[in-house]
Amino acid sequence: MSGDISSLLSPEQLQAAGTGPLYLKLKQAIETAINAGQLKHGDALPPEREIADFAGISRVTVRKAVDDLVEAGLLVRRHGSGTFVVKPVQRVEQSLSLLTSFTEDMARRGLKASSRWLDRGLHLPSPEEAMMLGLAGGGLVARLERLRIANDLPLALERASLSAEVLPDPAAVTGSLYEVLARSGHRPVRAVQRISACNIRGDDAALLGVQTGDAGLSIERISYLASGRVVEFTRSLYRADAYDFVAELTLPQS
């Protein structure tokens, strides 16, 4: 058992945790460690048998404490892998009436946005990219694929395609794409978004820190310049447990 876990779950620590049943003391010790950041999102808990042997308590007691923490959403059991810490998700609301970037959305909420880059370069366009972006023969496409993160929690996978004429140097995008486009006069002024429910699979689930089959939101965005030219074609995958999309509805004008 690692040093960090052993110091939290030692018999002395549990006995000093106040009054009440042992399972409650164990539950509170693990919960306190998660909230204090001693156990982080994605950390694996030792096997229940190992915890029981080390802490000098029964496996039934450990199972009860872990069951309660799973029910509370602080731990998750993954078949064949073990039990892992789940950082509580702060749900984010995004208005469907504003054309903003992920970085701008997070800053407005006081959250720190960051990215893990998966692809950032120039490529030959796929037939779909060539059609959506109106690329002429021989033109290249800039692809930006990244895991979007807020306060260290992965929230979305974003896969954007733009003409190389609009974004000749994809490496220039280190934060907000729209900030870079604004500097060259290519920031979109309107967009059409299509949102659909989906299940997150395979590598995408692993990157987002969710289980395969968990609910997600698939979003396709086509963004336009004032001239009507398509400037951006983006497909994103959001965690459904972290995002709410909100639209304001009004009566039609007579």
C-alpha cells in the first residue's frame, strides 16, 4: 500500500477519527482525503482486502464504506480495473445564444481552462472537410484536436478543422482559437450547432475519465464569417455529467 494511503487508513488514524461505527470512520477518512486533495481524481484505491488487512478491520466494514462512497459519487468501481477516486463535477451551463470559445466560457465562470493537445498541424483534407470548408483542390486543412480541461477536470474533446488559408500556423493556437482568429480578422460572427445524445466509447472515454458507455453530448458546429464563408468545422464530445446547454426562448414577433 502506498505511503499516502497508508497514513490515511492506518489503525491509529481510524481509531482517532472520533466516535461511531468503523465503516463510518473509514468513509469519513477517505472522503476527507478526497476533499483535501490528498486523493486526486483518477487515483486508484487499494483492493478492499488490502485495506482490511492493513487497517485491522473486516472486509465487510471496508465494503460498506466503499459502497457508501460509490453511492455518493466520490468513488467509482470499474470492472476488472479496481476502484477509483472521482472528483466531484461542477456542472457548467453554456448559453446557446452566444458564440464563445471554451476558454471564454470557463473564464466567465472563474474556472481555469487548459488543454492537452492530441493533434495540431496541417493535413490533406478529408472529403468531408473539403466539402464543409469549401476547400479548393490541393488546399490543406489545419486540424486542432485537444482535450479541454477546467480546473484539472477533463470536460470535452474538441476536434476543429479550418482552412490553412485562415490558420496557416496551427502551432500559434496555444489557448483560445477564437483569440488567434480575431487577430487575423477571421473570428466567426455566427454559427450553427447540432447537439445529439451519445455514449462515450473507447479511447474517448479514457481521455475524459469516464466509463465506456457513459452518456455524452456530441456537438457539431459550423461557424461563419460576416461574408458568409465557412471558417470553422468542429466536432466536440462533452461529458453529459458536467455540461448543461441553456437556450432562452421568446414568443415569435407578430
